[in-house]
Amino acid sequence: MEKDLTKLDELILLDARRQRHQVLRFGFQLHLSYPNGMERALREAAVDVAHGYWNDTRPVVDAFQRSGASRYSPIRDGAFESYFRKRLAKKDLSDSDKCLILIDSSDGRPPAQHQFMLRIGAQEDAEVWAEKLRRSNLTASWPVARCVERADDLIALILDWCNRLHPEQGTAGIAPIAEHGMLRHEFREYTPFIKRFPGLDFAMPGFEAPLWGGIRTVNWLTILGHRYVEALGGCEALAGMLDPQVTAYDYDGGILLRAGLLPELGDVNHGLRPELYRHVDAIVRPLRFVDYPNTPMALIKVPEPMDAYQETLAWVRRFERS
């Protein structure tokens, strides 16, 4: 199984229409959502987490994005950290100031598997979409082998980040990866995979779940903030519901659930769905957000004639037993 998973690192998809450009590959990806990112302590924590990602991935991750720049700048001896701290210490932050991006720019086969993006929420007095904009989000990815070969070490790193950022919710697992900001454009390429392999995590649908107070989905790692844990009856009640193969880790702000030793993909063509993922999904189902508005940006983009609304709900409910 481990060998099969690491083979995903070799899989790179060309664009479906012309078969000219490399547009999609697979990796291990983490998603975290946390509130109050504009608070001074959490701004500092964001830089600490960015530095932690670089420290974990160097020398492979070799570039970062300066505010408003269209190209990446090389990382020299971690100097990007002081740049980020100065940026985030400003009283008035521009939109680009709030985005911390690190990447492997030397990979000759884009998109890079090593990517880090932390988007800090808007100021507390934002008038338009104020609640949405206060949410901060982190997405980080590594090659699948990084998880398979050192799973415990990677979970320890993620728990450290959770202790610093206090996320309300999050997931981590094997996922399709595109160039930064381009995932929606690669819908022809990712759709067959997310429909066939239910264990794949996916960045969409995104902001509506934390915005309206529900969780997005579950995966190999599922992060639940205290308010979600309390909604399930508290830590002891949750622990009593868990299968012995699901491990619960505490962090400052909630619990991280690990569904088995390593991630699983499943395969609906062979009637296989990750049973431990199903188990966790059944427990947290009262928390799951399903009331997605039927508007394009709130839904998973899929090829015509497929219906984006129906496909989104099918993906959200993919672990339910028929």
C-alpha cells in the first residue's frame, strides 16, 4: 500500500484539451481555517508557521512572493521571515500583504508539489462580507512520500501549527494540486479522480462551511475546534464514539482525528470507500455543512453536462452509506 501511494508523486496530468501543458498532480495537502487572523499574536504566529514550513522543506522550497509582485523572489537563508514580519506589522495592510506564499520554484515539472499559502483575514471592521473576510486560511502541500515515510513527524508539525493558529476546522489528506490559484481551471482533469477516489481531499467547496458554522468534510486528518467538539458532547463523549483505529490528538483549541496509520483513496469502481473515513464522517455528520447556495463560486466546478450543484452535494456526502 505504501509503495502504491508514493507512486502518485510520479503522476502528472496534461491539460485535457490539447495535452500540451502539465496542469495537475497529486500530493499530501493540509487545509486549515481559523478566525481573528488580524490579531497581532496570530499575525506573528502566521510567520512562525510559514518559517516552519520552509524549515521542514528546505532546500526544496526556494522562493516566496513579495507583496504585489508577479514573480517569486529567491529565499536566502530564511531572510523572507523578517520581510513577512515587517509586512504584517503595518497598520494598514493591502490585500497582497495578507497573503504569505512559499513555493518550490526549481521543480522542472509544474505544478510544484511543495506549496504553502496562508491567507490572513481582513480587518475586524470590514463592511462587505465581514464575517467571511475575518476567516484566515492555510493550505500547505508536500509530496505523498513525505506523509507515507514520516507520518508521525508530519502530524507533529501540523499539531504545532494548530497550537499556534487555533483552527476552527481543517482536513489533511492526498489531494489534486494545481498551480496557485488555478485549481478551478483544471476541472476537466480533476473531476474523474474526485468522482472515482472518495479518499481524495479537495479544496472546493470552500468558504461557505466555516462562514455558516459547519465543517466542510473529513479526511485522513480531521481538525475540529472546541465549539464543534462541544457540539458533539465534549471530548469524553467524542472519544467514546471513536473506533480504536482512530487516534485523537489534543491541540490548543480543539482535537485532531487521525483515521488510520496512513491515508487511503478507496475506489468506487470496485466498491471501496475508506471505512475509517466513513466512521469519522458518521460521527461528525451533524456538524457538516450542506446548504450550499446554487451559485458557481460556491460549488465544485465540473464539465458540462454535469450539474455543479448536484456534484457538490454528492462529493460532500460521498462517505454516507447508501
